[in-house]
Amino acid sequence: MYEPIRTKSVHTPADHAGDFPGRSREEELDIQLAGHLAALLAVTDELGLGAAGDRIAAQVARLRGAPPARHAGRTAAPASALHRRAHALAGRALVVAASRADTAAAILAAERMDAHAAALAAPAPTPLVGAR
């Protein structure tokens, strides 16, 4: 009723090991963590947080093996939106760093989350009425 399969499976890893590049789980996590930190670096630079940006850039360089490109321009985005975005990016980096067991990156990401949460919780400065 059914004809037997006469060819080898295309899913056999030994036959096709050189057909596609393979990366380990740790290499994939390194790439993902470097990406999240690089995005966080761009937002941090846009906020003008130089010292924090330097620390993030050092971690990206450690993961990628080369220093990252730094964000040079600024947008008209409000600071609160940038802090929310940076908080979310730091959270993603923290999850990946914890999965990878990268203590240095996890501590940095947690510190950045705290800093951006504090910036969001701080009351916005009010303009002085009648000031000249």
C-alpha cells in the first residue's frame, strides 16, 4: 500500500553538517545580548548620559570583540519616552544576561533599569510662572 522511503532523510545532521552555519546556544545569546545592549547604548547616548554610555559600550565591545558605533544625533523625542524605551531595552538585556549567566552584563542592565525607573518616577520640572 505504501512505498518504502528509498532516500536518506534530509534531516540527518551527519550528511549535511557543512551545508549551514551552526552556532552554539551561547554564541546566539552573545549576539542577542550585544544587540540589546547596543540598542540601549543608542538611547543612552541620545539622553546624553555619557558615563552610563561608556559602561554599556565596554560591555558591547567585550561581547562583539570590537567597539560599537556611538549614536551621534538627537531626536525630538521627549525624555520620558526615551527613558521608557531604555528601561524596556535594559529589561531585555537583563533577561538574556541572566540566561547566559553573564554577571557583569546583568548587573549593568539592572542598574540601568533602576536609573531609568527613577527618572520616570521623578516629577517633571515645572516652569516658573512670571520668571524673566
